Amino acid sequence: MRYLAVIALSSLFLLSSCRSARMQKMLIYHSSQLEQLVNRDMAAPDKMDVLAALMVEALEESLEFKKTKDSVKFLKAYTKDNKPALDALYREFSNWYLILSPTQKLIETTRIATKPYVRQVLNVVPKVETKIKRKLNTVFALGRFVKLFQLI
């Protein structure tokens, strides 16, 4: 009986550490991708496409955790770990958008609306919000980018 208790506790510890290691691996991947994106010599619209794909990927990964607590923990860590990169990208996109003419803004709005990630965002955001039982703006940097797209 005593051995069963030790085995059960060991199993729980291993599962917990595996989940934690998996989460850490995902966070490191996203940090690296965002840092590369910030430093990459690309046009702002192209960077925006890459960022949107990375954010959709992170949101989908947050759904993979069985516990809501782990999903929230992942999203908060993502936001905290990547705040400098996300802030730099947000500034770059804002500055780029401000210099566009009204016609160029209309063209960019149309271009963005036809991207596949728009449908992905529209599908994944409600799922994540339902799972974590709160709006993403409260735990995730996505709120700033939603505002950016509202300008467009």
C-alpha cells in the first residue's frame, strides 16, 4: 500500500514536470520567433502576417492544456516574456500605419481581411475566452493588436 502511494505521488510529479517542461519549451520557441521577427528586415505588412500566425499558434497551444489554470498561466507567461518584442512590433506597425494615405489604408484593410489568419483568429479567440472564462484583453497582449486592426 505504501509503495502504491509513492508510485502515485511520483506519477503526479512526473506529469506535472512534463507539463511544465512542455509549457517552457513552447514559451522559448515563441520568444525566439518573436525576437527574430523584431530583428528581421521585412516590410511591416509582412511582419504583421508572421505575428498574426504566431499569435494564432500560441492561442491554439493554450487550448491544448487540460486545466484552465495552465492555459491562463501559459498566456500570462507568453505576454510577460514577450512584452518587449510585442511592444516593438506594435510601435513599428503603428508608425507604419500612420504614414499611409487613406487609399493605402483601404488597400491594407482589404489585404488583411482576406488573410487566412483572420478566420483562424475569429475561430480561436472565442474558444480561448470560453476556456479561461475571461476576455483575452485581460491576460494577453492580443488586445493591443485588436485595437491596431480596428484602426485599419
